[in-house]
Amino acid sequence: MRDFSKGVRMFGQGWAILLRTPKLLVLGALPAVLTTALLVGGMVALVVWIDELAAVVTPFADGWAELWRTLMRVAAGIALIGVALVVGVIGFSALTLAIGGPFYETIAEKVEDDLGGVPDAVDLPWWRLLWLGIRDGLLLVLRSLLFTIPLFLAGFIPVVGQTAVPVLLAVVTGWFLALELVAVPFYRRGMDLKQRRLTLRKRRALALGLGVPASLLCAIPLAAIVVMPAAFVGGVLVARESLTS
């Protein structure tokens, strides 16, 4: 619990650092605003076309009686929207960090310089950061779906779905979000996704202390616009802590 509490405190320190330097808050919020606009547009399009999409994924129901066909396609539509929401929550941070790579590198450099800097820091061009962010973010989203989709479906099981499943979902989402939030500090040290994952495994509770509250707050509509910059700064602190322990 000590490491988990430390991770939560580092998330709080991220807020404190940004409040002392509002320019960094604005800089970190810009990618989140763009990602929010893209995902909201995608969800609106999904809702508009949900009837057609539900029919596409349930062709076997074409010959059913109208009542059962309608019920099946309503259930399919709800499932599609549910999966889209899960993917949106998980993919939000990956997409934000990929789009905002250069912005977040600037923030990481400023924060780490104030903390003593990074010896022999790797200066990556913006296109390289974009490529790494997209590649690693996609890998993390795909891996997270192996856990979150079964958990989402398990949420319909009576009792278990309303007790254990939400806790497990929060832990899984928090873990993968933490892996994304520490990405830029690791890139600046020339370390890849595998090294990032192995390093955080040794301080899993510390990573969860950052990722769990950040993921829960990001689930609140529009809150991610201000949560993501603070969580990213917290990720810089968590990365430094995990790499020096």
C-alpha cells in the first residue's frame, strides 16, 4: 500500500506542478481536446449508424420473427456501443499521447530539468515520437482488450458483475494507462516498451497508484482534458522513481 499511496501522491504532485505553470497545463490540454473531438465525433457517427451496424453483425437473424430479430439487434447495438465506450476509454490516452508527443516531450523536459535533468537524454524528432506513440499505443490497446472485453462481458453476471468486475476493470485499465503515461520519459532515455513494462512490473503498486485514479477520472465526460496533463506529469515522476529504485 505504501507504493500505491506514493503513486497517488505523484499524481497529485502532477496537478501541483501544472497549477504553478499554467502554460504547461494549456500545452498538455491541447492534444486531449483534439482527441476528445475525434472520439465524440466517432461515437456520434456510431449512434447514427447503429441500426445498420447491428444488422451487419447479426445476419443470422434475417429470417427470424420480427420480435426476436428486433430484440437481437437491439442487444447487438447495445453491445457495440458498450465495446466502443470501453475501447474509447482505453484508447483515449494512447491516442492523446501519440498526437501530443512533441507537446508532452516539452513538458517532460521542463519537469525533469527542474528535478535535475536526464543525463545523455535522447532528443527524438517529432515524427519519431509520433510513430513510437502510435505503435506502442496500439500494442497496449490490443493487449488491454484481451482483458477488458471479457471483463466487460462478465459485468452482466449477477453479483460478480457488480462487485469484483468493476474493481478488476479499474486495475487493468489503470495498469495499461500507467504504461502509456510513462512512455515519453522512457523514450528520452532510449528505452522501449518492453523495458518500460519490465521496469514498472517491479513497482506495480506505484504504477497503479498513478493509473487507477487517472483512469477513473478520465471516465468522467470532458474531465480527461485537464486530467491527462496532470497524469502525464505524474507519469514523469513515477518513471524517475521506478528507474532510480
